[in-house]
Amino acid sequence: MNNLPANSGHSRGRGRGKKPNEELSRGLVPQLGHAPVPQQAEARRPMSNPATQGVTGAAEGDPRGSVRGRRLITEIVRSRPSGLLTKMGTTGKPITVQTNYFKFLKRPNWSLYQYRVDFSPDVDNTFLRQGLLREHSNILGGYIFDGSVLFCTTKFKDTPNSPYVLDLLTKSRSGENISIKIRSVGIVEAMDPQQLQVLNLILRRAMEGLQLQIVARNYFDPQAKIVLDSKHRMELWPGYITSIRQHESDFLLCTEIAHKVMRTDTLYQILSKNIRENDNYQGAFKREIIGMIVLTDYNNKTYRVDDVAFESSPMSTFSTKDGEISYVEYYKKRYNIIIRDHKQPLVVSRPSEKNIRGGADQLIMLIPELARATGLTDGMRSDFQLMKAMGEHTRIAPDRRIDRLRAFNQRLQKSESSVNMLKSWNVELDSALVELRARVLPPQKIVFGGQRRFLCDARADWTYECRKDAMFTNVDIKRWYVITPSRSKHEVQQFVKLCMQASGGMKLRMSEPRYEEISDDRNGTYSQAIDSAAAKDPQIIMIVIKSPNEEKYSCIKKRTCVDRPVPSQVVTLKTIAPRPDRSSGLMSIATKVVIQMNAKLMGAPWMIELPINGLMTVGFDVCHSSKNKNKSYGAFVATMDMKSSTRYFSSVTEHMKGQELSNQILMNMTCALKAYREHHGSLPDRILFFRDGVGDGQLNQVFNIEVKFLKTRLDEIYKSAGREKGCNLAFIVVTKRINTRYFVNKRNPEPGTIVDDVITLPERFDFYLVSQAIKQGTVSPTNYNVLHDSMGLNADKIQILTYKMTHMYYNWSGTCRVPAVCQYAHKLAFLIAESIHRAPSSGLENQLFFL
């Protein structure tokens, strides 16, 4: 058997990284929730049998829930306090909104028998599994099968001396004998929560009648494909993401419009192109595909590319129970696929955490001919026309989204096979979108210098107001350096003059900077210039680079955040250089740069009206390392009572994948409380903690371990300080990646629109909030789940306070999608995970140096 080299080397994901000029706000709502796709070299494992690719068994004793197929079924976390009378607020203007939910008019009232189905030899294609089992439908009666779990109306008798109730024999298309073993698991009663799993399976079976194609987990419509670009061989497939769940009083179907980027080129075509265009084609091929997600049509599964085994080929062999077999023979025998090039290398995909949990811990070997590339490359992303064309199809306006949701429902109600499937299980779906009552919170007042106030309107943008007069608090910039390539000094000086002009309008005194000219733009030259400038004790350094360059940006940030801690502002010449077509736009860029520099030096560009004294607001988020897929960074950012201080506290801790974070969060919290006490002489009266970066599978751990541990230790700290009642804490999980949408008269809802009933979950104290305004597409609400609250505030006040906090992100003069401390934490975690890969200097912990 062939093996991969023990030292496969490090590689990076192809996720979109931060570019240096992104420090300049572009007048866009910040992009949230993005994390780079990480990857790391790993110790040698034997090659795997392709027959086991992506197939996992049941994971017994997994504390997070059971495993079905490739998905983890998470248990319901009941976090709603038992004494909570209502989670609905009262403040604001009542309105009616439409949602992307459909109601079930008929709820099924049946009991089902649940069975586990195994195939020997294993069959890794779900459709093949379903087809093989369908041959025995006369024995099974009414059933539904997802490829692993069988729900059936028939109770089969136990077989003596066997764990299986049925052992069926069938033949594959190639004539191979396959045994189907069925084992009893239990009964699903009418009110069992697992009934939702069955309903979702019934819906998916009904959707098969719409002639949709499943890609990974969701259904897409290849007949409606949009050919975007012939040069990049790219298509866009529209589709649907569906989910049925018990909401406040009804079973509701959530339906979201989705799009899948489908590329027609295979990895073999990419390899051929690199052979033609590069002398070192192996290195070029690796750089292009490592980190890419590929689709194999023969089993409809997706894999992440982790390495390329050039020393292996389709003629390489692996072990099976029948002996050694080559990949060429295997694919011919198993899928009737003929591999044409027997000399192509093999592509390596390491098993995911879910695969390993299920016992499949071998490397997965893929054939380039049979693996189709998915997603976007950096070259595609930099193609403005391509991205513009894609945006026209993916950024769907609310009225078009509603029309497509209704069209989906009509297709489901009119397709004969879909209707028969739903009727056979006594399930009926409403044709109308769910409508409900919502509220629009009162607009917030933005406070500037001299107590000047601006009432934020529906645009949620106060950029123009920032230029009119003084910021809330200014830090005069008297000592600052500009590092610039010598050949660009004239353009940089012109931009600095604009910055000084803009600062004058905002009543911030900015002295003429000193210039540190460099003869070339090598990384080492920038490092030497930073050392030279930092030695003269500047307040801040502006560093000019020619164009966005991730390696150069990383070098600069390591130097200014770790080695020579000093606030820095990186700008690109491409952004700040004067051009005839945008002379007026440069003043806007200069204004935003001055606002950022003031914020980095502990100034406050604006403030909001806060009704509470002694409030510490905390944000925590996690980003995965771009160098090491098993390593992540948790960023913690806290305010020091915004009503009386413009200081912040920030910290970053490194942890391994899957590690429980209670100790890291508590350590950061303890340091933040120490900083608060040193600044104010006492502990904060209340702590409002926003926890981002929590998936549904992690909610149980966060609720039962993280929150309880944090509350217990904080109570100890407060009681030791003479606060006998302990700490007044609210802990709220913030979730951005949701499929819920709501609309007002076929338009986006205004910023401040709250939904806290009907589509919320009965086991949670939760609400949805739209806090930002967008100009294109459909706005996405954010979900807030209150896991703990001892602050003494009712639901209404928690909602208002959360909305206020979305106005305080100083990288954008408008509201953002999450509370500002969450966005700051994301910004810091992303900077460390993507560029620095180590904790920043503690000398910067009170400043927003990462802005």
C-alpha cells in the first residue's frame, strides 16, 4: 500500500482574507461572520478505501447528540428561564411583517418505528442506498429512508440470536451481492421531538418531485442554471434551504433562497493548465487547489483538498477484504467509471472531525478527473465584472424573494408526486407566508462634541454629520510618522494635507507628520522603517503600501502589534492617490481615516444616549487560524463604562479545535474587571456579555458549562469585593448565520425592527433584530438568545440596549449587524488568525489598535 509523505507541509485555505486597504471604511455595512478556511499538515495515515469516503456510523456516547449520516443531531437546549412571564417587548411602533415561513395546516398524528440500516459491503452513495432498499418496498410497507435511518409504519419481529430484524439480499448494478441489515432502534410517538426529523425527511422526498438536484445537503435546480462566465467555466444554480421546526405555537417550514456556484472544470483540467503554463507545475497546482472544496459527482459528496500525492496515481492500490485493488479497477467495478489518464496524481482529503468520530480516520484519495472544483478563486473574486454579474442574481430584492418563495410553494402544491408524498403522510402545508406583528424601536440619538445630537433616520448613516463639527472626544495628533516609498511621497503628502483639512473640520488638531522614506517596498525595509519611527515615541504611524498585499500587511501588523507595539494605520496608494475621476471622494476617505486614527488613540468619534451607569459591555468571538486548522483564536473586547470612559480592554487567547473555553473567557474577564477597577475604583454594576461564534452544536456546552462556570466565578469575585448579591450578568448568544428573513410591504424592514414571537423558539428567551440598512438585496436579521439574565432588566430593555450597542462601531459611521463589541472582537480575532498568529502586546490592550 502506498503512503503519503510523512511531512506533507503546511498549506492555507483559500478563504477571502483581509486586504490591507480594508482599514479604510468603504461606506459599506461590515461583512460579518467570515472566517478563513484553515488547514494544517498532519501525521501520516494510510490511504483509505474510497468505498468508505464520507460514511460515518453512529457515534455512541457523543455528549453533543447523535450522529446520522454526515450530520450531528443536536439536542434541544432549554435555556428559557422558568420564571420568565414574557419575552415580548412593548416599546416601538407596531407593524405587520411577512416572513419566509410556511405553516403546517395539518400536523401528523402517527407513531413510527425507527430502524438503523447498514449495507455490506458499504454503499457510500445515498441515492444508491435508497434505490437498493426500494427494491424491498413490498416487505417494508410505508417508509421513509434518508440513507442511514429508516422510519417505517411496520413493526418487524425480532430475529432469534441476531441483532437484526431483517437481513435482505440484493444485487448492485455491477452484479455484486449486497446485504442490507436492518436493526430496530425505537419508536417515534406523535409528540416525540424526533417527529421533526421525520417531517424534514418527508419534505425532502416531496422536493424530489420538483426535479431538483441535491448538492451536499441542499436542493438546487440545474434546469434554471445561469451561465455566468465562459472564461471561468462557471454556473450559478438557484435552490432552496429548508428546515421544519417547532416554533412558539406551530410547526413552521423556513425556506430560504440559495445559490450554488458550480464550476464545470475538473481538477484534471486545472492540472493540465498548470502543466502548460508553469515550469514548476506541481507547486502551482498545489497552490491553486489546496483549501478548495471539490464535488465528486459519482457519490454527490464534497471534500476539502488538503494535499496532492504526486508519487501516487490511479494505478496505486489499497487494501480491501478481498485483497489489493487499484483505483482504476475499483471505480470501474463500483461505479462503472473508466479513468482515462492512469498517470495523474491523487488528491488528498483528510477526514473531518465528524468522519473521525464515526471511525473513518483514513486519508481520502480523490481522482482529479472525477473531482469538480467549486467555489470562487482569488482570480474570480478580483474580476469586477464577474462579481457584479453574480451579485445581480444572488442579491435578491425583497419583492423578488417573496415571489420566488411563493413559486416554490406552488410547485410543491402542484407537482403530482410531491402532493402524493405529503398526502400519504397526512401532511398539509399552507400556501401563504406567515405574517406576524413586529415592532420598530425608536431611532437613537447620536451624540457628537459639544453635546450636539443627531436623530438617526431610516438610512442608519451619519457620515455627513461626522464632518460638520467636533467628534465626541478628540485626541490631538501631535507626534505621528508616515512611512512611504520615496517615489510616492508627493501623492502621500497630498493625502496627508486632506487628512489635516478634514481633522480641522472635526475640531481635531493634527500636526504635520514626519516622513520616513523607504527606497523599496520589501518587507524587511518596512520593518526597519517601523523600528526607526517607533523608537521616536510616536502616537501613531501611517504606513503606505502600493497595493493590497497579504504578506506585506501581515509583516507590518506583526511589527506594530507585537515587536514594536504602536497604533498603526495602513493605507494603500491605490486608495489614496488622487485621480481625476474621484477628486471629491478623497476627502471622504481622508475623513474616515482621521476618524479611525482618533478611535485608535482612545478618542470617541460619537456616542449614544445610555440610560445605565456602571455598565461593562463585552464581546467575544472566535476565528480559526489560517496556518493551523486545529488552532483557533478567541478575542475578548470590553468597554470600561461608555457613559464615562472611552477606554476599552482587549485580549486574545489561543486554543485548540473543540477545546472548552470557560477558563480562557474567565481569565479575560478577570483581567477586564481588574482594568475597570483600576480605572474607576470599583467593579461594574452590570455586565452585558455578547457571545458570538457559537454553532447550534455548541449551544449545550456554552449554556451548561461556559455560562454556569462564568457566573459562579464572577459571583465569587463580587462577593469578595463586598457585593453580597453577586454579579449582575446577562449572557447573550449572537447568531448571524441564519435563514430567517422578514419583510414589510415587500420591502426591507427599517433598522430597529424587532420580532420576538411566532417564529422564535419556545424553549428560548430569544428575539430577532434588524439593526442595519442595506441598499441592495434582502437584509438579514440577527438572532439573540439570552442564556442567562440577572441584570434585572426586562425583555424590552434588553432589546433596546442591544440595539443601542449596534451604533458604536467606529469603522463605519452607521449601524452594524451586531453589537459593536462583537464586531470589534471579530475584527481582532480575524487579524490575529489571519495575519499575526500570536497574541498582541499588552501595551495596546486599552486601545482599538485593530480597528
